Amino acid sequence: MSEQPPNGNDDQPDVLDHFDEIIAAETDRDPDLAVIEAGSRTLRTQGGPPQADVPARPADPAVDKALREVEAELATRWGETKLEPSVSRISALMDVLGEPQRAYPAIHITGTNGKTSTARMVEALLGAFELRTGRYTSPHVQSITERISLDGAPISAERFIETYQDIKPYIEMVDAAQEYRLSFFEVLTGMAYAAFADAPVDVAVVEVGMGGSWDATNVIDADVAVVTPIGLDHTDRLGGTTAEIAGEKAGIIKQSATVVMAQQPVDAAQALLKKAVETDATVAREGLEFGVVSRQVAVGGQLLTLRGLGGEYTDVYLPLHGAHQAHNAAVALAAVEAFFGVGAQRAEPLDAETVRRAFASVVSPGRLEVVRRSPTVVLDAAHNPAGAQVTADAVHEAFDFSRLIGVVGTSADKNVRGLLEAFEPVFAEVVITQNSSHRAMDADALAAIAVEVFGEERVQVEPRLPDALEAAITLAEEEGEFAGAGVLVTGSVITVGEARLLLKKG
């Protein structure tokens, strides 16, 4: 049995929650204080807006120790950046666990951008209609427990530990019988499916990790397959064109399922429709069977009229910014309508007031999330050019910044030039940094590209993230308290997660 897949490397997975250690390295203050020292000044977090619920480290030292032990064991497995395209290992695990993924119906979500936000909206809608939900998403912003949710909230650290311990003997059994050990993502997928069956849930909302056909989540047979917008990302693994990537992602479309498609590039749409024909699937397309009728910017979000499969839903308040989130909402609504049979077995639409209540409750941590005021600091996990473009458009629309300072830290394997070019029109200046991940792009290498995009006079380099935040806030404050300058931290989920903890301590 090998520890590594073919052509693997020695990278370790980004699974340990090191953020509290980052904070400890930057300050000797009591960990319960709401301010930390970053360089020579204090980053203050009081007075900001309410924050989305993201779990912190367990308060009980014994539980925290046990969770760290689980995280350490998971860290010995090859991580999410290593892939051996096969579902053989996860299938073997499901078999010895008694096929827990078949104990409930599912809505399965793939795409390049918008998967997590769409999953959260689907979850909110299902919960509003009094269904017990399980949600599995990745990657996490701050805590590994975020990835597995029950009834709209991350499972407790205690339950996470218990689930791992329950299936650990079966994991070891499969490890012993396979050529390669189960990966970090495969183990977490097995934990999620087992936790959902144990709960039990009425429906699972499952986000693909990468791709579709050979993703570990694809051992589930979902009645509804959702495809969010497809763009160029992970091209070394999924293909060099949107058509090739769509063909891979189409693997989640099962026989006689309903496919809910966001607006797609023409070649991607063709690949998805081809798969739908092959599987005799019903297709609902944004812009044809459903879509956004109207949207207007509102305080803290936007007001929407959505056309679903069963009719129009007016006066829908969504507390998220950006046209892309409105389109995510339309996709989520159509997915839930399809799940309930609206437009097929059921003629009448969903209850409009319940739909409004669900969307009004949606949060999406790290997606245009405001974590500080005066100056305003916004976090967004855009990590590819397409994601950066919709974020740049949304910032321009939703925030009336007189001057916007960017803090950018990316992974080395991303199209960083394309990402920086998308942000160039909205950033007055950019502070280049790097996060603590082994996958982080070196700050100096990233800065060299940034200088080519922005010009040397608009680029500052601060390799340590706390220093980068300090520098960006200082630049924004130079405009004066009421001048309307702001800071956007972006480039990577890891960068956003670490900044989130530094600025608000989880």
C-alpha cells in the first residue's frame, strides 16, 4: 500500500486549524481579548457589523486537544491538492459503512464559482420548509468542522470527533485493502455521509470538491444536480477549455435526474446538455426556465424578483452583495423547486413568504463579508479570474468607496495575473502578502507580477499578513474617517480565513 498517488508530491494538506497559533505568534495578549497587536499598532474589531457564525476553537481544553489529534491524523493523509482520479477507495468505504449516502435524497452541486454560497441558500430554503438538512462544503474558512453542517449549523467539535472515531476502524480496513490510503477529502466525505445518516437528515446538500465524475462526493445519487457557472480553474486536472471542464463536472448528472444549470459559456452548456440527453435528465436553464427578473441594491444586500420553475417570487431580500449572488439565489431556488417537484409533479409554486424568510437568513462567510468599520474592511475568497471579476463588479456596485486598498495573498497554482488584472480597475493600491499555507505564492514573486499589472508606485509588499492588514488600514485611514476609503482582503480562502481571525478572532 502506497502513501502517495502516482506523480504525487510531499505537500501536506491544509487541514490543521493553525489560525489561533498565528495569533499567538503575533501577540502575547489574553486570547479572550477582542484586539490583537499587529506590528506596531492595534487592529480593533469592536463596532463592526454582526458576523456570520463560524466556529472557533473549542473552549473545553480536553475537546480542543481531541480535535487537534483528529486534525493531526487527517494531516498524515495526502491532501486536497493531490488527486488520483478514482472513486474506488470512497466506494469501498461506503460499502463497509453500509452505504450511508443512500439513506437520504440529495442535491449535488458542482461548478467553478458560487458552489458554497449556492449550497448555503439551498440549505436555508430546505430548512425553512421544515426539512432536516445536512450540508457538506469545502474548503473551510476557519474551522474544519464548518465542512459538515446539520440543520444549518456546523457540527460541534464533539460530534466531529465522535464521527471520526466511529468510522476510523472502517477507514483503516479500507486503507489496508487499497493501493493508496484514503485521502483527507475522502475521509471527510465519508464522515459527512455517515453523520447525515446518523442524524438522520431529510436531505443532503453536497458540494463537489473538484470536478465531478471522479470526485469523492460522487458516490451519492442525487435527484437534483446543480451546475454553477463554469470557468477556467484547475485546468491541469480538469481540462484546458470550459467544454472539457464541463464534461468532467457533468459526471454528477445521474440517470433521470433534474439538472439545474446556471448561465454557462456556450461550449460548457453544450457539454452539459449532451450528458443530460445521455442520462435522460430533465434540464432547467437559467435565462430560460428560471432566472433573475430584477434586482436593486438595498441596505446590506439586494432586493430581488426571481422567476422560478413555478412562477415569480417578488420582494426577496438577500443580505449578500453582487449580481453573482442574485444569480446564485435563482439557481438555488430552482434547485429546491425541482427537489419538491415544482414544474413537474407539482403545479403550484413554493410558499412565497417562506422563500422570502429563507433568503433573508442566508449568510456566506468570507464572501464580500464586512468584518470592520471605519475604515470598512471586506473579505472575499475570490481565487481565480472569473471569481475576481464578479467580486470587483460587486464591490463597485455595493460599496461607495472613494478609494479601495487591496490585500492580496494567493496560492501558487492559480492564475494570479488574471486575478490581479480583474482587480486592477478597482484597487487604488495593493498590498501583496502571503498566508501560512505551504501552497501560498511567495510574496515577492506575487509582487513582481503585481508591479507589471498595477505599476510599481501602486504596489506595497508585506509578507506577514498582520503587517499587510496594518499597512492597508493605515493607507485607508489616510483618507480621513469620513472619506469613504476601504480595504478588500482577497486571493485565497486561506488568506481570508486568517485575516478573519486576526480582525475579529473567530
